[in-house]
Amino acid sequence: MSTRIAKPRSRMRKEPSQARSRATVEAIIEAGARVLSDLGWAGFTTNKVAEAAGASIGSLYQYFPDKLSLVEAIRRRHFDQVLAVISDAAGDEKPLRQFARELTRGMIAAHSIHPTLHQVLLDEAPGDRGSRAAHAAFQSRYLEHYAAAVAQYRRRTKDTETVARVLSSAVEGVIHNAARRGMLEAPELQKQLVDLICAYLSGQHRAAPR
Amino acid sequence: MSTRIAKPRSRMRKEPSQARSRATVEAIIEAGARVLSDLGWAGFTTNKVAEAAGASIGSLYQYFPDKLSLVEAIRRRHFDQVLAVISDAAGDEKPLRQFARELTRGMIAAHSIHPTLHQVLLDEAPGDRGSRAAHAAFQSRYLEHYAAAVAQYRRRTKDTETVARVLSSAVEGVIHNAARRGMLEAPELQKQLVDLICAYLSGQHRAAPR
DNA sequence: AAGAATATAAACAACATACTCACATTTTCT
DNA sequence: AGAAAATGTGAGTATGTTGTTTATATTCTT
């Protein structure tokens, strides 16, 4: 029972050294993201990814030891992008509305390339391997940024974490829904999302007038 | 090419007449919902459903001609439930906050049994068959109810439909996220969701004070 | 007790798909 | 130029999955 051998942690079977191979690896990751976003986890097959990347299945397995390590790579890349967006938006001390606008714009931009990748990565794709830790770390930092914003714009809130979570999931919900309908670019939607964020964060809504 | 034969529309291969068989059918649908919610579309297999229902695979195929018709049945049942919730909440003329509270409570209740079923049904499960129409009809009525509420509580809004969509997707996002974390019952979360709805719908948030 | 309805689960056929391997091509190095 | 290393190829395999059938057993109705 103690014979459970720890799989070698190698992210990549072989480190690409030439420019050509680095381009191949990049193409594979990119194609993987597209397939994952378009077909979902159920349609995410290594052969399909290789074909979409314009590479051969052999090349794929030359750099990624198995399917999961590929998902890992995709996940890492996407999460880094999203994190950068939030980090930027919640940067220094800007007025609420500007923060909301930048956040909205950034999130939409981050999802414009692969509309439903984020959701698929969160919901469908498994995270068996060492990804568990990385995934948690992402979630943590992700929320931290939101929490910082909440603390800044909504000072008299006790449970900052809950508010941050509600806000982030609401934003994600809107983005995801719009993405599925292909309406990410609609300006009216962007405006409404900004309004939603501002309304919730400014939070002067006690005792409705009527 | 025109030889595409229209499959017989039979929802059920055989109508259950005895009480026993009706219970079996119900158990299968219920188990199907659970499997779909827990394992996702990728893990949704007829054998697993039968086992989870405490029935045999043969019984399943006695009543459902194929896998898709089973999903159809699950979908129909769930959507009916959700629709009833919204319909109730957006009933007559109540103050905004009460509407928000009832909507929140109802949505949470509807998702408490099978937390992620709704999302899976919307995102992963295919809708090849005649479900396309039913699905659209549901979406339509779903939005209508939200739009009615928007029109009632937010009179000076031009694009009612967009607002309704933003609101509904935001609520869904929060619910879905909470469901995944097993935090659906947390009272603090419920309160925050109510706040979010009220804040957005009352919409007096122009010109942030600072 | 006969016959209809319902339940069972082993078995299958068809298919999908992650992954390997032996070989071809390109790049780098001497 | 030529050897060696790096990279690319894709048919093939091995393994599993899964929707579905069928022959048989059990329970209900009349």
C-alpha cells in the first residue's frame, strides 16, 4: 500500500529549446484553450487539440506527458491573464465608477478570446493532480483583489469576504451568460454591468422610496 | 439525403400503469438529476443512473427510449420548478425588498436539492432533439418574469430586456458559485444577494460621494 | 392460475480515445 | 559537408466506455 509511487512532477516531458518547438507548444496550448472553450471538457480530446493546433498528436505528447498536464498549462495561462486584469483594475485609488469600468472592460477582454473557457475550467475540468494547490492559490488571490476593492469602496461592511464573493460571482455570471449568447461586446450590457457593480458597492439602498 | 427519418416522438416507450412502475420512473428521473448534478454531463451514463436509482438498466430502457429522452424529462421537471419560483416571487405588487427576499429564498430552495443541476443543464447537456424549442420557450418565459419585475421596480429604464438579463445572470452566478462551495444555506450570503438585487433595481447610484 | 406488467443484469457491439513507436525532416554543431 | 541532436509525423494499438438488447425472473391484476 505504501508502494504508491509519486509520479515525476515534470510539467513537460522535454523542454523546447529551439524557437520552432516553442511555437509548437504555444500553438498547442492555444488550440487547447479553444477546443476546451468550444466543445467543453467532454469534447476535449488530445487528437482534436493536436489537429486544431496544426500539429501532430506525436508532437503533443513530446511536450506534455498526459492530457491533464495540458489542461494544467491552459489553466495556468488563463488564470494568470485574469489575475492581471483584476490586479490592474483594483490598482490605486480611483473613483468607484472608474474601477467598475476598468474591471468590466478587462473581464470582457479576457473572455472575448475564449468565451466560456473560464467556466469550463472552473466547473467541468478536473483538478486531480497537484493542480489542487495551484487552483486554491488562484482562487485565494482572485478573491483578495476583490476584497481589497470592497474594503476600499464599501468601508462600513463587516463581512468583506462574503461581499467580495457575491460581487465576483455576480460579475462572472453576467459575463458567462453574455459569452454564451455571443453578446459580450454589446455596449448596453457593459453599461449595465458597470451599474450593477457601482450600485452594489455604493450600497445606499435601504428603505426603498415607495 | 432526404431519407432522414423522423424518430417517433414517443417520450416514453411504455406508459407506466401500476403504482410500482410510476415510482420506478420517478426514482430514475430523480437519480438522473442527482448524477447529472454531481458528475456533470461527462459522468452521466445510463448505467450509473439506473444504479443510483436502485433500478436495473433494463427498467430504465423500458420507459425511456434513449439517453436524451431521459435528459429531456429531467430538464422539463427542473425548469418547471424554477419557473414556478420566479412566477411566485414576481407575483403581485409587493415592495422591492420583499420581492428580492422571496426570489432569493425560492432560488436557493430550488437549487438546494441538486446544486449544480441548473448550470449543467444550461451549459453541458446537449439539446439536439425537439428540446431546442422547449428550451427556448423556457428561456423566454424565464426572462419575461424578470422583465416584469424590472418594469415594476425600475420604471425609468429603457432597455428592460438587457437589465432583466443582467439581473438574472447575476443572481444565477451567485447561486451557482455558492452551490459549488456548499454555501447555499449561509444566511449572510442570502442577505447579500438580497442587497445586490435591491441595489441594482433601485438604482440610485450616480455620482459616487467621494 | 393465467396472463399482463414490471424488474433484472449479463452480455454485446460499436465506438472513442489516450498514448506509443518507428521513421521522416529540420536544425545545430563541428 | 556531414554527423548528431532536436523536432515532427500519424498510423496503429490497447484499453476502456457505454448505450442498448435480450432472455429470464418476479410481481401484480383479474
